[in-house]
Amino acid sequence: MRKKIVAGNWKMNLLLDEAIALNEAIGSHINEKQYDCEVYQFVPSLYIFPLLHQTENITIGAQNGHPEKKGAFTGEVSMHQLKNLGVNSILIGHSERRQIFNESNAFLKEKVDSALSENLKVFFCCGESIEERENGNYANVVIEQLKQSLFHIPEEAMKNVVIAYEPIWAIGTGKTATPEQANEMHIIIRKAIASFYSEETANDIRILYGGSCNASNATSLFSQSDIDGGLIGGASLKADDFISIINAAK
């Protein structure tokens, strides 16, 4: 049985006092309950150190990292530095990094290799645009992202990978893939993993849904056979909403 994951992605939101208060509220609630799921928060790099050891039941991860260990990359933070700080997980391939910052599949491959070399758990994001969904090419697009940036790693390394399927057309738009649409894509991804690696690895790896997942639809999404939790955007910024999503995953 795959343990579910609820992961928040704060993006470029919150001030430090707000971040500390939010993390404290969620952590206190988890302490009072018995949950059989893992909780992550991917926070702005400024807040990693203040939050890293604030609560034992929330894992603080990085939203971004540069593949080079050091060098003339003004404004960047390396995977090596993140690991040294105490970080153990990172988001790679989020659609905003692909679209706004023009990160190619080849560059994401470098990031994956660097993160895994530092023993960071990789949350690898993949997903299609509305045009690719409507023209029926969505499965090929997602599998190609996986092939070019992730499926080159050894099978053993896949144990340190979580995949997040996030249809671009459903991120921050209020639109959500139906539970059936989301589950279909998760099944396609799992079959691709089985084809490239093995049935055992495919059955073990956790695949999250990201894309306007919220307190009202989390239960129906998480009840699907191949959805192992969620990568949560806006709803992760409100303690009550995020707690409701955690409740749906328990």
C-alpha cells in the first residue's frame, strides 16, 4: 500500500511571520491527530532555514536548485548548498519553471542528476497544456517529458523520486481535471514506468495530482486507484484548507 503524500507549494507567497504562523498551525494540528500520510511544504528559499526544524511532522523542501555545485551563477542556490543546509527534498520541472524561466527537458535532466547525487528526494512535475489536452496528444507529451528528463536514471534511484502530474491548464485557473481524467493520466504514467523499469517500481512509486486540488475535491481525487496524494498550490496557503486536504489523505 503506497503511503499518500500531501505537499504544499507556497510559490512566491507569504512574509516570514505569516510562514511561521501557517507552519505552526498545520504542525500543531498534525500533532493532535494520527495521520498515515507524509506532509511536505515547498517554501521560498529565504524561509527554508527558519522553518526547517520548526515542526517534526512537516518536511520542508526547496522549490528550486541549480545543478552546479558552485560558481558564477548570481542569485542561484545549488543542490549541494541545499543539502548542506539540511534540505532533503526538492521540486523539479514545475510548469512555471518550464514556462516562465524557459527550463528545457535537458536542463531538468541536469537538475534531476544533481539532486539525486546529493541524495535529495525529487518531486518531478510533468503535465500538458490545454492545446495538448484538446488535441488528444497529452499522453505523448507527458511521457516525453519523463523520458527526456527522468527515465535515464537507474531503477534504484527511482526509489527517491515522486512524480507530480499537473495539467498546466488546471494550475491556478480554478479548473480541475475530473478524478477520472487525473486517474487516467496517472495510470498512463505508471504503465510507462513499468515499461521503462519494472512492474515493481511502477507499483511502488507515488504519483501526485497537482492542479487546483482543494478542500472540496481532494477526497474524490485521492480516492482514485492511482492518485497517491496532491501537490497543492493556493490551498496550501490557508491552514484550514490544507488541513482539510490532509484529512482527505489519511
